[in-house]
Amino acid sequence: MTRISYLGLGTMGLGMVKNLLSVGHDVTVWNRSANGVDEAVVAGAKSAPTIAEAVRGADFVMYCLSDDTAVRQVVLAEDGLASEVSDTSIVIDLSTISPEVSAEERDAFEARGVRFLDAPVFGSKGEAAAGGLWIVVGGEEDTVSQSLPVLEPISETVHHIGPGGCGVRMKLVGNLVVAAQLLALGESLTLAKSAGLDLSKVLDVLKVTDFRSPIFDGVGATVLAGDYSPSFALKLMQKDARLIQSFAKTLAAPVPSVDAAAGYIDAAIEAGWSEENASALIKAVAADGGVSLQNS
Ligand code: NAP
């Protein structure tokens, strides 16, 4: 039986843990707070009070944490994972973080002879719960192959993009498309509403065209319903927009759609919607246009 230590039981982590348990893996969880721990234990996980105890004897250590700060605290702090993990474990970071902090982790694990993958995920709460994420991985080929028994139960696809660091880079490239599509949806619905079109009919057209997108379908319906309950919190989208902007800046690559989306994300955060879904940026676009997109 494969022994997995899973750190971080947020929206994504809890779903992943349940799917790892469902295929018979032996999972020990740790979370900074009590959030998610009882639910993981009910699903069959063991819980550990400290990172050191959680990772003892683990074949794999996996985590999906909020951001750079969380990874620094859990992994790179003095008594963090990089000091506590055994060199027989494989460590897999599924968080969306900066290439710089990912490189710091990689160096810290390499210095201890620990195999490490950066393996962020596409998909949201629903895909995490259904074991249908799309994973993009950076690291050694052998380590990726050895990790498939713990990556496949949580995913629909696993793409090995290249050596260490390529997974986090691919994730930022992909999230650029997410930001651009959310912005495009917000702009198009705002324009359509201003023009007096029936937004349900607009979505029916977007659903069948050669520029259709699952984001337009899924998010479009929730916007018309006025439902901004979080699957992917707006504050995390703001973090990602900033990561994309600074990553692109280091490469002198233009990201005009992310720059524009970032302005509306900031406006939506200022409006107090940071804990709502990332689609709340569309509310900020609509507010800018003086319309409401909710079906009355
Ligand atoms: P979340 O629900 O907010 O969970 C965040 C997790 O990180 C929680 O376990 C939280 O612990 C922990 N954490 C935060 N700050 C910490 C700190 N300083 N020290 C220790 N632990 C800390 O976030 P999520 O939606 O699961 O997202 C997790 C990661 O996946 C993020 O990088 C996000 O960008 C990425 N992602 C999310 C989605 C999505 O749709 N949600 C999709 C793809 C990728 P507590 O419970 O104690 O707060």
C-alpha cells in the first residue's frame, strides 16, 4: 500500500485526498488549521498534529497550498517539510506559485537528495472532487513515472512538460487564458446587456459557436443566476494575475489581456468580493458599464 502524506486541506486539497483514499492509498493529512481535517478523517484519512509526524514514513508527500507565503511557511521554514522529509520520499507540489519560490523548494529538496516535482493543476473544485484535474508537471522523467500511481487517481490527464520548473511555468501560461476568457465573457455580456439582448440567448449562441469555451458555459450560467459562490476564490485569481504579470515581465513578453483583467480583479476586490468566485471580476466589468447581468 502506498503511504501518502497530504498537507493542505483547502478546496482543492480535500477533493484530492478523497480520491487518493478511494483507490486504497494510505493517506495521512495535516492542515494549518482544523479546516477539512474531520472531513478527511471521516473519508478514511489519518490525521497528524505536525508536519514532521505527517511525513514520517511517507512514500509521497503532496500539497496544494494557497500561495508563495504558504509554501515558504510549510516547506521552507526552519522546521518545515524540506528539513523534515526523508530522502526516500517523493515530494509533489500541486500549488500555483511563482517560478522563483518553486525553484527555492527544488533547490532545498535537491540539497537533501529528495526527489521533487512541481505539478500544478488545471480544473477547479468540481474537477478536484471528481478526480478529473489536468496536471502539468516539471521534473525528472523517472520521478514522474514513479508518481503516476498518485497523480492518476486525482486527474484526467498528466502532462510532463519538461524539467523542474516547467510545471509552474505552464500553469501561468494556462491561467493567462483563464483570465482572458473571464474578461472576454464579462465584456461580451456587458455589451450584450447594454444593447438590450437577452443574455440567456447570448449564452445559447456562445455554447455552439466555433469560439465556444467550457468557461463561457459554466461561468456564464452562474453569472446570470447571480451566483458567485467560490470554487476558485477571486483573491487567488488576483494572486495568479500578479504572478503572470511578473513572470511575463522577466521575459519581456506582453500580457495585455491579463493587465486588463487585473484592473477589474483589483476593482472587484476593492468592492469587497475577494472571497467570492473569480468570476466576480465580471461583476466589476458590468458595474463599469452600469449594468447588472443577473436575470431578474
Ligand atoms: P484554499 O481553499 O484557500 O486552501 C488553501 C490551503 O492552503 C488551505 O489548506 C490553507 O490552510 C493553506 N494555507 C494558506 N496559507 C497558509 C499558510 N501561511 N501556512 C500553511 N497553510 C496555509 O485554496 P484552493 O482553492 O484549494 O487552492 C490551493 C492552490 O491551488 C492555490 O495555489 C490555487 O491557486 C490553486 N488552484 C486552485 C483552483 C481552484 O479552482 N480553487 C484551481 C487550480 C489551482 P487553512 O485551511 O488553515 O487556511
